[in-house]
Amino acid sequence: MVDAQPTADEQQQAQPEYNPLNFLKSPFPAPPPFWKHFSTANISRLSEIQSSTSSSDSTSDLPYDLALLLPPPAPQFGAYPAFSRPNQVHPQADPPPASILLFDPAAPRFNPAVTLTKLTKSLLLNFLELTTIMEVNPSERQDKMEDIRRLVINVHAVINMYRPHQARESVKEMLEGLLEEGRREMEVADAVKEKVKVFLSEVEGLRNERVVGNRMRDHVNGHGNVDQQDDDEDERLTEARRLWRVVHEIAEE
């Protein structure tokens, strides 16, 4: 008698319950236990099933070992654990309290760029002092580390205050670049326009000269001859070459 194959639900119940918090308590946590199901054979089976079924079909019918290969949906609210620490899905950066700030953002002459430069230099100086303390007396490092922490918080606060100004300056620079590019294109178009005007005036002058010359020759000779027709053809070819030369110059510009 052939034993019945376990269903997907039975396979899932037979697996040990996976709790992320149990695997993230160490500094270097082990990978989740279902990594063993990420084999070449399972990946091939999943690809065959996905290619043979439409995207509208539910994935609940997949075997347990294949369902683990599909990425879980991203959390929409709440928190998710990472290295034994909860992280908010939608974090909200609260402004630091006024007692920890080393500057007055409401001051009339407050300049974020200058303040950020001063804080950065102070941060470098405090880090240098920390290295000296760690060399001489490491037990006194806590106060200096607290000073560095306060400086870092102030640096982040100034950066967040500077973001709207930086965004406006970036948009302003982008618009100025577009205007400058438009001016250059207009200058090129005006230059090409002048070249075309000069060429058209020259063509018109040659055409008028040819008409006058033909009339004079017809008046003297009474009729045209073969040489006259050849001269007219040469003039037309010369005008065509000059026209194509101007067209090529316009295309290259």
C-alpha cells in the first residue's frame, strides 16, 4: 500500500516555527533555517510552475519548499526586526530638543552652511581629543564620546534644516542651465539664419544677372545656342552645390 504524500499545510506544520527574534539575538545571527530550500532543483521547479500558470493564479497552491522561494510582501505598517532591533516602517525624524542644540535656528543671522562648517571642525577636533584620551586614560572616554554624540546630532539637525535651501538652489541651478542652453541654441539659430539670408541674396543676385545676360544675348543673337544652354546648366549646378554646402553646414552645427 502506497503512503499518501503530505500536503503543503502538513509540510508547513511539520517545519519548526520560525521566529525572527530568536535568530537575531547574536551580533552575527545565523541565516533563517529555510535557506536549505534554495536549491537549484527547487528554483527550476518554481520557474516551470510560474511559466505554466498565469500571474493571476494564487501562490497558495505551491508546495511549502517552493513557497519559501517567493519574497514576502513588504510590511506596510508597524515595525520589522533587524539585528535584534525594531525598525519603524515609516520612521518620523523628531527634531532634537532645544537643550541639546548648540545653535539658535531662530537667530536672524543664522547661516546653515557656516554653522555646518563650524560643527564639522568641532567634530574633527573632538575626535582627535578622543584618540588622545584613549591613549592616555581610556576610562575617561565617556564624556568625550557624549560630546561627539551631541555634535553629530547637531550636524544632522543643520543638514535637515539646510535641505529646503539646497533643493531650491538645485532647482535654480538647473533652470539657469536650461536658460543658458536655450540662449546658445538661439544664437546658433540666428547665425544659421544669417548664413541662409546671405546665401539666398547671392542666389537671387546670380539669378537676376543670368536673366539679364540671357535677354541681352537673345537680343543680339536672336535665339539661344548650345553654348548658352551649357552655361545655364553650369550655373544651375553651381547654385545647387552652394545650396548643399550651406545645408551641410547647418546640419553640422
